[in-house]
Amino acid sequence: MNRFAQFFGVLATIVSFAASATSSFQVVNYSVVSDKSKRDIKRAVEVVLDERVDQPTLEALANQIKNSNPMSFQRTFISWRIKGEDGGGYWAKTDFDPTLNVRFLGATVAEYNKLMTSSTPSEGEVFGSWLSNWGTDYKMVGYRKDGKIFVQSTFKDGSSGTKEFVSKKISGRSVLVDVEGSDFGEFYLVNAQGDLEFWGENGSFYTAKKSD
């Protein structure tokens, strides 16, 4: 790891600039957690953002990171994650190959805001709402209706689906199991903080944070 990576790997960088989409200054906090290069052939950088930003802001940040190293590389690949989201994948990629190509792998700012404000089931008693980043970004709402338990999932493209669950005791804890069963022993557990834990044969593997 070069000195640039060692420095930014432990310090959060605060960046201020005028975003072209809003013509106003936006303070962006991020940290570079990995910065590796192979001679002048390529450079690969991993960045963690405190929050989602719009595309003009992301492009400005990508150019700033690219230009932060005085060495010229044939290709520069920058991968972005969002702080606190551990779904396993990157939120976005900004690759200079050699010109800039922006790809959003997770929900954009607009898609995220739409998810957060998506409607809850009109009938039934809601007992929890969570934002999941497992595989893709989607909002989950748990509710009870007519003595049954359901979880509605709404995805960033606006589509949604609902599954029925049953409450069972596993190791003395109340959990939610798909009424149709699971080949891998998967179930949900609402923990003391109100977050939704995903469990399988090998234990807990993901936690969806409670949303407002």
C-alpha cells in the first residue's frame, strides 16, 4: 500500500465543492480504505461514503480522487460503499477506462428517498419497517392482518411483493419463518433494537436496520 493509501485509510476526508445539479456547496465525508496500483497500468481505489450523493457530486469526487495521485495511470477503478451498509456489494463504481463511466449498483439518492417514503400496507397492524441492502436495496414492512403475519418488500424500481410468515420458537426466541418453508433453515429475528436479523443454518448473516 502506498503512502497515500496509508494516510487516507485512517482519516476521513472532508470535501466541499459546488455540485452542478444544485449550484450549492455540499460537504461530503468519505474515507479511502484501499488504494492499490500496478505500475502505470491501473489503480484500484475503494471508498466509503458517509451517505449517498447524486451523480454530479459522485463524478466530482471521482475526479478528485483520480487526480490526487500525481502518477498517470492508464486506467483507474474506484469502487464506492455507503457507511453502515454491509450488504456485501458496492453501491457504485466510477471507472476511468480511460474516460469516466459511472454505474450505480445500489439505489441512487432519488431511488433511496422514494424507498424511504414508500407507502405501508393500508390494512393491518405494522410491527416493523426496515431498509435492507442484502443483494439489492429494498424496504421491508412487517404487519399482522386477520391473525396472520406478512412481510411486504418494496424494491427501488417500485415493484413489491408480499410473503406470509409464521411465528415460531427457535432456541427460546420468537422468530419469523416463511410459511412455505426454507431449504436453508432461514428465518427473521426482530432484535431488541428493532432491527431485522437474517438467520440461516450457519447463524446470523445480515441485519437490516430499522427505518422510520
